Amino acid sequence: MMTILEADKVDFIGVDRESGKVVLTISDHLHWNEDPDRHEALLRTKIASYRAFIESGNLVTAYPDAEHRDPVINLMSPGRFNTQGRAVYEELHKELKEAGIELRKGLLENY
């Protein structure tokens, strides 16, 4: 399984059956209470990589079903964000929204 540690790789891609949006998932197994500055740097790098993958057209090349679908980056984490994590998430959410990319978050189970 790929993770947030592999910035140059997309962890998972699929189509949300309900919305029809193409979803690129980040598997973030790190906890925000353990070295939050490193965690922030890794997350920003991974999000930037995903954004470049989407905006360059490489998403459609690698996953043709993505064509004409709205993109979503789905951030899966093992627990709640601390104050720094929430601030980073909100900032990235705003930046991506302005670029036409939705950012969602969810919980990884068994972490």
C-alpha cells in the first residue's frame, strides 16, 4: 500500500458511484501528535503532487474514466487533527476549492 510518505505516487484512484466524481485517495497513516511539522510538510508535498497530477492531465492519461469528472482528493487519516492539522486542512481545502478540486477527509480504521 502506498502512503503519504511516497509523494510521487497516487495511493488510490476510483470513481464515486453516487456523485460520479473521480476520487484520488491519500493514505495518511501518521498521527498529528507525533512530529506535526514533519507531518505538515509531508501532507503539503503529497497534496501538491496530486494537484499537479490532476492539472497536468496525467490523471486522465493514467485513468481514462476520470475524463469529464470533477476531481476529489480524499484524505484518510487515523485520528483527529490537532490544532495545526486542522489549520493545514482548512488552508489546503480553500486552495484546492479555488482550483476546482474538492478536498475531503475520512478516518482510517485500525490505526
